[in-house]
Amino acid sequence: MDATAGPAGKSRGRRRERAAHRKLGRPALIRRWLAALTAAALCAALPALGAGSALAAAPAAPAPVATAEKTSTQVDDFRACVAGGGATDILLLVDESSSLQGTDPENARVTSASYLVKQLADFATGSKADLSVAVSVFAQGYSRIDDWTSLDNTTLPGVQATIASLKDRVQGMETDYWTALDGARTELAARAAARPGTQSCQTLVWFTDGAINYTIRQSNEDKALFGAAKPFAPDVELTSQAAVEQVRQLAVSDICRGGGLADQLRSSHVSVFGVGLQSGEPSDFSFLESVVAGKSTSDSSECGKLTAPIPGEFHLATDIDGLLFAFDGVSSPKSRAILQTSGICQVAVCADSAHRFVLDQSTPAVRVLATADAPGISASLLDPLGHLSQLPRTNVGTEVTLAADGSSLKYTWLSEKTVVISMAAGAGSKSWSGLWQLAFTDPAGQSGGKPSRSSIHIEGSLKPAWLNPAASPLHVGEKIGNIQLGLLDAAGNPVDPGSLLGDVKLTASLVGSEGKTMVVADALGKADIAKPVTLDLTGFSVGAAELKLDLAITTAPTTAGGNPVPGTALTPALASVPVNLLPPAEFPVVGSKIDFGQMDGTSQASAALQVSGAGCVWLAAGKSPDIVASPAALGKVTIGLAKASGPESCIKVKDVNSLPMTFAADQPDNGSVNGRIELMIAPDGEPGRALPVSVAFTASMSKPLNTTNFLLALIVALVLGPGIPLLLMYGAKWFVARIPGRVLSGEIIPVTISHQQLLRDGQPFVIRDTDLTDLVPMKASGSRSLTVAGIELRAKTGWSPLGSGYVAVLAPARYGVGSAAPAADRRGLTPRLPLAVHNHWVLLVDPMGDPASASVLVLTAGDASPAEKKDIAADIARRLPLLRERLAEAMRAADVAEATTPGQVPGSGPTASGGAGGFSGFSAANRGAGPGGFSGFGGASPDQAPVPEPASGSQDPQVTSPWGTPPP
């Protein structure tokens, strides 16, 4: 084989004692190889891996210790979801506390996370998977530091650059698990809600170097900068050690109570990979492990009630090599790695410490992450034909490519002890199928008894599938024959099981919405997979279900040195197929899930539940929602369906295509509400035949900003804390309050609403190819004001010195609401958007026009793909009719019967309530400033930074916005 590398890879003569192991083809090396193979054959040992006289005296090589996880986990469900084609979100949540300066001075977390996204990009590029990643940080707070990115090899450099910036993020003062998890929960819930009708596969990769802890606020400056209290403990100020301990206990309690934050993530089908870095002073990670995995192995403490299946995986690392293995656990989203533990060869390459795996034609690629617990090691790889590849160490991070026999081999030393090897089969390669062996050697012979370990990712080209899902509708109570299961290759083409050289076993199970499980096929072998099976739906309930497929694969056995070698048992290939179990044909069919989206500062929301067919639907009388997980202070939750509380007031399905569902709670709180509600369905005129349908629902909530506490903190800071550079804080916020300089397209599209359906020119709403073709002129550095189709987008700072700014959408003589928080002003009439307006939209309504008519301002990134535009269109079609109803409620609440003066911005006149932040103690958002002046906290003049105005003695009446209190 020929080796090629960059300049760093040309350091072959650094250590004379390793020279024989670095250069291939030397006569002495060949003689040692022949001697080793002969000795191995005479001893009837397992095939030798390499050279070295020590091999001649070696006993038969024992099999390396392999770790196989049999227990079903929520991580397996995530992998099955990915294999089933779901949209995948992976959120990296990384600690930025100041302790990292001591625990991770070499930035091992950055190296490991960069390795992870590199493998994920390779996976997404090769499989064409819909996989997105984002990076967030936490300490005393939570923030996402980059947009969600559709990951592949073209977008990888940008993601790795974001990860590289983590090196400088080590100034945090706390390790606030609650805030970290709640931020991640909110982030992932928003992603799932934006994809109605699409299966979401979501996981959280969570890294920290310490246990949960909080810090005393030593001064008024600390209170103003970091907050005096936490959202989950608003009445406890962090001003003493006793208060700090009380807050810590409250956080632990709210995370781990039944239905608490941990259960909210689990019931939202978010799997968690937790990584704890143990370096220097030992940290207690037992609580972290219980949050991630449901139970701590060290003290058996449990967290939450949803602990089966096991909700996540926890890894403890002490150095860069441990971190690499921890992050490697999620690097192949569709399957688990095969874990092996072995030894280290002393002085010469040996057989008894090799890591071994068998490949065949069903395994076109493999990646091995391997490490040895010794300095100065070398690595060697033997292929099935006996060709030896030495893997000489290069500079850390330098990739080296080897090529022979049509196959490819790449390796990279990630640290002094850890190497990653990637191999792919070439067309017609003769050396691919058979036994491969990898060994580490310590030339100094000083590491006897120390371990080596490997994480082997063998990419199987086979996946299980339901081949004819459209052949028969699945009606409960019936037996559905001719269900055809089978195997597909990586390109999605059917594979004849009989053509495989290895062994396969296919198992299929149907899991209903209430947990009822039926085995459809049990370990079908190659001869039986093609035979049709039957689904017996007797006893199953109407609603969402899942067909789980499990394909166990063992590669073909082989021989080496005349001795038989069994094939390698791969980790099962999993797939999850969502199905809808239907009622009898004359009944209506309702959707499987209601997503009420994000509620900011409010406890009420609306959503549409799809319905089709004919018949009648109503809410089951006397049935309260079954709440699986929810915030603690939420109070009573009520799910409504218009006035359809019985068969006499049911909704006729022939008149609608969606059901208007409502959500209400006693009060807002922080967290997710997940549960199920029971609806009744019946044929027209036959209420006596009614059937119950259990429908899942979800909602994400956040408390409103406590304006009283904020004002008190501000006053205290101004009066008692003269050292706080408040003007600098406001100035900094003003400086960054810009619409990002990313290419932008915008267009206004007229729409109508009929029976809760959004129409465009009388047809279901779509974004056409001819839309969004013009770009909006803007500066590369960002803009404070843009005009799109006659509508001004103006960046505002808000009245708090903390948090983010926003964009006010100034549409003359129209009211509206934005598609993302902060959505609207306090009255709920003037639309707002986040500063990053790209890929968002705004509903606009003329109060004097037809109530069924509206306009939507669509703002997309100039490089948005057709798929992204399709997703935006789907979001508009799903949410706009409901937002129109809420906007009408806001208009009625604000008593806007008086005609709006043409050209006047609704809500900006002299009677407008509230400032830019929606709090009327400060200047109004759109109240103009004098020349060279400022418009108060609400919006600075474009050329000057904002200065806070003193609160006036009088205030306009407060009107509660149906959109909730905007963030500061």
C-alpha cells in the first residue's frame, strides 16, 4: 500500500526503534511475518495478525471481550426513527463554566465534538439523511450560539468553526442543569412543532465537567447581571449559602419529580447522551447519570417516572481519549457500535491482543475508533489476504490515505493514544471479505496488562422494511394478510435474502398507542423473510401505532490459517414505521397528534387536528386529559373542541378538514405539557356506534417576564450599584441589534381562510416557484431597517439591558402577528419577529377588510432550498388560520372598533399601550424622538445608542397580549 499525507505525515525517522514498523516491504519484516504464520499454524492458533518473534510462542488467541447491549433503550428508538427516514435533530449542549479552564485546558471537548460532527456529516452525506445540528452553551444561563444547520460535508466547516469557538467560552459562573435542560427542551420542541406531519428524531448530546451548582450573588451588580433568582425558584434570592442550597434542591426536585423536566424530555421522545468530564478534583456525576439514564449506577437513585425504556446513555471520561469514545457513541445515528476490549502487544505485534471483525459483501464500509492505555504505541492492521498495513503516527488530526486492491483506507491519530480508521470496499476487491485484525504494540514493552479498546462501526448495506404499506388500510378489529416484509440495500432496492452469504434474522412487532404489543414476525430466517405475514388488529385501539423492525445480521464465516473463524454479529439494524390504525370504513379518521406550539407568557393556545372521511367527532364527556409530564405550577389543564361536548353538538366531518382544538391551563409555567386526550368518533346519524380515539398532544410553555422584579433590580442597580456600566450594557445591546446580513428574499401573498383551511387563489396554500425571486438590498454587516414590499422591518433593542433585541414590523393600517417570538407587542396587534427574520413570516390583516382575507409576508433566506420553502409553506398553512383567530381576539380585547387612520401604524398612536417591551412605564415603541434623540427603550434612532427614560408618573391601561409577554 502507498501512503500519502500532508507535510506533518512525513516524519518517519523520528524514533529509530519504530523504523521497522513504519516502512512496509522490508525483508526482515517479511521473514518475521512468515515465521509468525508458520508458528501459528503449527500451534493451531487463531490467525496471526502481524510480525514479531513473540507470536511464535503465543497460545491460541482468545477472542477480544465484546460488549453487546441487549436492553431496549430510548436511544434505540432514536436510531430506529433515523433509519425509518425521520427528520433528525442533534443538539450539542456544552458547558461553558469557568472551571473548564482547569479541567479541560487542552480543549478536549472541542476536539471530541468536532470529531463527532465530522462523522455525522459523513453519515448524512452518504445516506442522504435529513440531519440537522445546532450548538448551545450553558452555565448560569442557556443560549444557542449558531443556527440549526442541515449537516453534510459541504456545511461541516461552518459547524466545526462554531465548535472551535467553544475554546473561548469558559467564563460562566454556575452549572445550572435546570436552565440547560429547559433551554434544550424549548429548542427541540420548536423544531418538532415546525414540522407538522413529519416524524422527528431528536437527541441531546450534553457535556459538562461538574455537578449541578449555584453561586451566591455577592452584590447588587451580580443580581442585575445574573439575576437574583431562578425561574423554578422565583421567591428565593441567591444571596446566601443556605439559599444556594435551597435552590439546588428545588432544581433537583423539579428535574426529577414525576412529570418533571426529565420526564418532559422523555415524553417528547428526546433521547439524551450525557458526557461527564472527570479531571483533577473528582465531581459527583451520580445526579447527572440519573437524569440521563433514569437511574444512577453509583447510588441507585432514580430520576423521574418514565425510566423504561432506559431514556439515555451516560459516559464518564477522564481525558481526551475517553471523551472521544463518549462522543463516538452517537456518531452513527442508525446503529450502535461493537465495543471490544483487549490488550497491548509487548515489543512485537501479536495475535492474542488483536481486535477482530469479519466483513462480507453486505458490509461495504467500516469505521474503527481504537485506543490503548500506553504512551509511544504503534498500530497495525491485517486484511483477510494477509497484507499488513502499519499506521504510523502523524501529527494529531492529520488524515492519511492508504489504497490497495480497489478498497480505500484512511486513518487519523486523534491523540497520542487514539486512532480512527475508516475503510470502504472497492468494486471487485478481493481482500475485503474475511477476517480483519487490528493490534496496538508497545515497542518499549512497558505496558503489560494494560488495556486497549475499540468501537467498531460496521455499516451494513441491509435494512429491514415493510415493502407494501399501501396495499391494505389497517382497520382495527381486522386481520390484514399479505403483509410483505423484506430487505433493502443502501439505495432502497429490494435484496433477495437467499443471496446473502451471512445469516439474518428479521423480527417485527406492532406497538399500539396504549402500549399493546404484538409480535408480527419472530426471527425469520433467510428462507422465510419473503413469505407474507398477517397483522391481527383485534384488541388494538384506533390511533397512532408503530411497526418496529429488527434485523439481526451476522457476517459470513471465514477461515484464516486453515482455521474456521465465525462471522461478526453486527448490532441489529432497526427501523420504525409509523402507522395509523383506522376505525371501520364509515367512521371519520382523525390525526394522531395535536401540537399547540410555544406559549410565551400565556396559558392558552389553539391548534388544528386533521380529520378526513365522513361522520361526527366530539370530545369525550367527563374525560380529563391524561397528563404524562408538565410544569409543576400549571394547575388544571383543559383541552377543548369548540362546543362539541357530545353527539348532539358534534362536528360534522364533511364540512371541515381540521378540528379546532384549544388548550388552557390555570397559569403559565416553564416546561412541556405532554399527554393524551380522548375523542369520540361515529358514523353520521349513528352515535350509538361511537368509538374512542386516544390522541397525543403537546405544548411548550414559558412564564412571562416578571416586570416588577425587573424594575426593582434596575432601580437597585441604578441607586445602589454605581459600578454597573448600564449604559455600556444598553450600548452593547444596541450595537448588536441588527437584522443579520444574510441574503434575504421577501414577498407578500394574499390569502383567504375557509373552514379553517388556508387558500391561495381558491387552492390550498403553497409557495410557488415564481415566488421569492427578488432579493432585499441590505448591508453585509447587517441592517437596522429594511423595507420589503412597502413594509418596514425595524430592529429594536427593547427596554431591558439584557436579552436579545427584536424586529418591529411596521405595516401601515394593518394589524398582525409574527410567526416566532416575540410575535407581537403587548396588545397583540403590532407584529414582531426575532432579529434573524430569515425563514419566518408575518400575518397581516386590514381591520376594515373582509375578515376571511389576509396577507402573509414571507421572508426566506436567499439560498433557501425548495424543501425549506415547502416546510415554511406547510407551517403557514397549518398555523395561520389559528393565529388569525387569536389576532381577532386581540383586536376585540383592545377595542379597535375605531377605524385606523390610513398610513398610521396600528398601536402606535397616542393611545397606544405599552412601550417597545410592552411595559408602559417606559416610552412607547413607536413614539418618535426629536432630532438626534432616542425613542426610549423601544427603539433607538438608527445612528445613536438608546438611553433609558425615567418612568412617567402615569401609565396607559395595560392590555394583556394573547401572544404572551415578549422577551426583553
